[in-house]
Amino acid sequence: MKIAVLPGDGIGPEVTAEAVRVLEALGLPGLTLAHADVGGAAYRQHGHPLPAATLELARSSDAILFGAVGDPTCDNLERALRPEQAILGLRKELGLFANLRPAKVFKGLEDTSALRPEVAGAIDLLIVRELNGDVYFGDKGMTTLPDGRRQGWDMMSYAEDEVRRIAHVAFRAAQGRRGKLCSVDKANVLETSQLWRDVVCEVACEYPDVALSHMYVDNAAMQLVRSPGQFDVIVTGNLFGDILSDQASMCVGSIGLLASASLSEGTLGLYEPIHGSAPDIAGQGKANPMATVLSAAMLLRHSLGLEAEAARVETAVAKALADGVRGSDLGGSHGTVAIGDAILERL
Ligand code: IPM
Ligand code: MG
């Protein structure tokens, strides 16, 4: 069992270190961890955000534990050299097309949500976001029109097989949960979305036990705040999923608690907190590592098939929260290492 550890930028290294401590504490026989640079950190060391050696390590591993990429000092580099290209490149190169982003309110945290406690307490949903297509990977460019105005453009598209395979992931996920799937699109305006909706309906025939509904993305954003408890599994494209998953995190109470898995057709997966590099608090030892620890739990479950160990880690995090362990993101005073210690004690 070989895990590539890619800490990246900002708070990435701090939060990843705590997740590594948790993985090591499990004492799994045959587990090896190999670190490599990624993002802005890799650009500074090797001149590229995703060096060939890092990609090779990731490719040859069973799973990837990823911190975060993003560094404001790199914002003026040409796009191909910016830190974000590292995560986009890994997703594309390794065929990591299925992004699972669970959002659930931990007991005792109902009050930290931006929503009323009784609304927040009902949240237990999973966003299944497509990761290899959409406007993220279409043709894009900047030109100057004949009259001198500058124009930027990004092409949104999905091919039917891309929609079909993410739909299958989402239907199967719904089968393992409460049997409800909501497909989110903008079919009232976009052709890409019309195809999306048509294909999801076709796939639905194979899953008569799942109740499928459709929602436009603007309405979904509104419903996520109005009554998030209505959702079980949400399946959506790359761009809408990016936005809705950040929104879901705040409904839960903190973006510092949300884990994610990016899965391929096989068992290889990349696991990362959804919060990003948070450069404003980097290096201060106050980032909440719980999202990364929970991502490590997803790694154990999805790539290594270690369900019992995954549940053990998740229970330890839930216990720490129930016992009042709170990072600064939740208005508490526990620092990164103190939270790691608290989780380890409860393992
Ligand atoms: C995410 C992030 C990335 C994305 C960025 C860093 C490219 O926001 O994983 O949600 O847009 O997918
Ligand atoms: Mg995002």
C-alpha cells in the first residue's frame, strides 16, 4: 500500500502532516508514504507546478493524499504554470473523474452553521461532481476583437460517455444511501445541460430503485440554503459542482470540515480537503486539519478497502468535535497540532 503525499501550498503542509500522523497511528502493515512537491511549492523548486516526478509518483501509488494548491504570489504567472494547474493536471492525467464531496452536520455543531440550527441539523448529503470535463477543460482563450475590445472565452461541453459514467457513480452512491438522486443542470439555457439531463434520464432506467429528480442550478443554490435536508445525492458538472460544494460547506458550519475523494475507474483515488490553501492563515499553526483527516478516512475506504479503519478515524474526529475541540474556523482556540493530538487520543 503506497500513498503519495502531496502537501502543496499555504496550509496544505500543516494539515497534511496531521493526517499523516493519523494514518501512521493506525499501524497498517505494509503502508508506505512518499512525499513530493506540488503547486506553487513545486514551481519554486522545479519550475513547474506538477513536475514529471510528482505525476509519476502519483501514478504509481495506490492513493494520493493531497493538501492544497494556490499561492497569490503566483497569480501573475502564465496560466500553465499556476499552482491550480497541478490539481487540474492530476485529475485529468490520472482519469480522476468522480469527485465525492459529502456534507453532514456533526452532532453539536448545529449552531456553527450560517443557517438556523434546525435547518442545518438536517444536512446529510453527498455532492457527486464530474471532474474531467465541462468548461474547465474546454478550449479557452483571450483575443482582441477587430474593434480593439479584448474578449475572453471558455468552451463548455460534455460528451455523452462523460455524463454516463458520472451518472452511474451517482446512482450507485444513492443506492448505498437514502435512494434519492438530484441531477443539477441549467437545461433551460445550456445545450450542454440538455444533453446532461437526457443522458442522466437514460441511465436512470438501470436504477429503478433510485428516485431521480432534476433541478436547475440557480434553484439548487437556493434550495441548499432553504432546506438542505431534502437532498441525499446531488450529481452535477464540474463548474456547478465546484460552486455548490463550497456553498454546502458553509451550510455545514465550516469549510474546515469537508473532505473529498476524486476517483478513477479503478481504485486509484486522490483525497483532499475542499478548503484550499488559505494563504491568509498559512504557517500560523491554526488551520483545522479535520477535513484532511476525514479525507484520509475516505482514502482508507475507497482506495485501500479498509472500511473499519476509515470508520475508526471518522469516529475519532466526531468524538473530538463532540468533546468541544474547535479550530479557529469554528470560533475555537485549538491549533492544528492540538486538533491532531485530540484526534489521535480518541483513535
Ligand atoms: C476545488 C478547487 C479547484 C477547482 C481549484 C483549486 C482549481 O476550487 O477543488 O474545488 O476549481 O476544482
Ligand atoms: Mg472549489
